[in-house]
Amino acid sequence: MKDSIKVFSPATVANVGSGFDILGFALNNRGDIIEAKMNNEKCIRIFNQSGTDLPLNPLKNVAGVAVQSMLTDLKTGQGFDITFHQKISPGSGIGSSAASSAGSVFAINELLDNPYTLKELVRFAMQGEKAASGVAHADNVAPALLGGFTLIRSYNPLDVIQLPSPKNLLCTIAHPDIIVRTEDSRRILTKEILLKDAVIQWGNVAGLVSGLYTNDFELIGRSLQDVIIEPIRALLIPGFDKIKKTVLEAGALGCSISGSGPSIFALSNSEGVAQIVEQTMKKIFNGMDIEVDIFTSTINRQGQKII
């Protein structure tokens, strides 16, 4: 049995247009690097070498909460040290809390000789999401653990389905230097929706899943429309409507808000289009005097990676 392990836990895009709280996918170019070690203190200790401000109290750190839920389920008093060497910026909209929760439970599971499958780990990582936003959603943690695209068919009971995706699908992410807290972006959402909007949304979710299975880029693009959540959350992101309109005109398949924002994502089916999308996003944000981090990534189909 190993007593230490280091893992890469990927960033993720959640909600994915019409798939609020049910669709997500993993990215290759951003993520957390987490080291886990057994200790003799019979407690969880959090250490931070990432340069990002993190709570060290395990009761307030999403990784500590997620791991404790797993250890409680196992009925073990084994203690662990969890050290963050690299961290996705909190509030970025690309699964900061999910990467921490998923990576930590994955690492601890490996050290304990894998008592749980990857899908079984999702429910523990969800507790970290609950600590971060007040809601135990899985659309970030599921792809972070399993890789690729995932669909949460049901939360009660939890039913996670892995979806395929075209090999040459690219995702461009723009993370503007503004903060949108997940709990705040959930608080502004309306509690009731019109039936006609729900029908449109259901059709788009089904179309997006079908497009992923059939490698139909045009269908993916047509289905990447959110008529319920995006119009509300877009108000928190300066320039969103202009960016979306411009990148679609530049050839992007679709564009929407990543997670709860403020990151914006656009899907493309060629590197040439993705480069134009990057340049377009950067130009618009620069025109508003907003610093922005922009990168393009392939879809991460592996999920967690042992370093």
C-alpha cells in the first residue's frame, strides 16, 4: 500500500448551455495538482503551496469536507495530509472547488487501495460542492473524476452517464478578471420558468447529447442554447452578449457561460477557428479594460491523472 500520491485534477466546464446542473466536461490545460499522504494524527490536515488563498480548516475546505464524508462512510480513523501545489483560481467558473474535491477523494481512494469506483466517488466529491455553493451538484465533479462529457440523469438516486464526444472538438475559455461567486449566481436565478422555455430547453439538451453521440457539429452548435439560466447570469459578465455574437459570426459552434461564470466558453471544430475565437474574446475584453486569461483546450477524456 502506498502512503503518498500526487494527482492532476482537471478543470471543467459545467452547465454546458442548456444542461444546467446536469452536463459537464473536463479540460486538459488547467487543473489542480494535489498531493495526499497518510499521517499518524488520525485527522485531515490541509496544506497550501499553490500561492492561492485557501482555507486550511478541513471543515471549511471543500477537499477536507469531501474526504471526511468518504472516511466517515468507510468508518476509518486514518488521517491524511492534503497539500495543494497548484490551484485553479476560486470563482473562475471552471470547477475550482470541483477539482479540489474530486482530486482529493480520488487520491485518498488510491491510497486506501480503491474501495470505491470512480462513479461511487462522485457522491463524496459532491459534498465539497455543497460546502462551496450550498448545493450538492455533480456536473463539475463527475467529469473531473470520469473525464470527457458526463450527464447527470438523476440526483436521487444519483445516476451518472458518460457521453462520447468528437475527437477534434476544441473548447476556448476566457476568464475575465472579475469574481462571480457561485452562491451569488445561484441566488439570482428565478424559481419558476415558463413551460414554453422548458420545452425549448429540453429539446436542446436532447439535441446536444445526440450531437455528441453522432459527431454532428452542426447539431451540437444548434443545441448549445440556454433560454433559462444564461439570460440571467449574462448580466453579471460585462460584454457577454457582444462576445457571443462575435465568436458565433467567427465560426464557433456555440458559446455560453462556463459554470456560474465569469468564464465564457466557446466550442470549435478546428484550431483555426479556435484561434480566431481567442483573438476575438481578447480584443473585446481589452476594449473594456478588463484583464482576461484565455486558453484553448482539447477535451480531457482521462479525468484524474496520477503524476
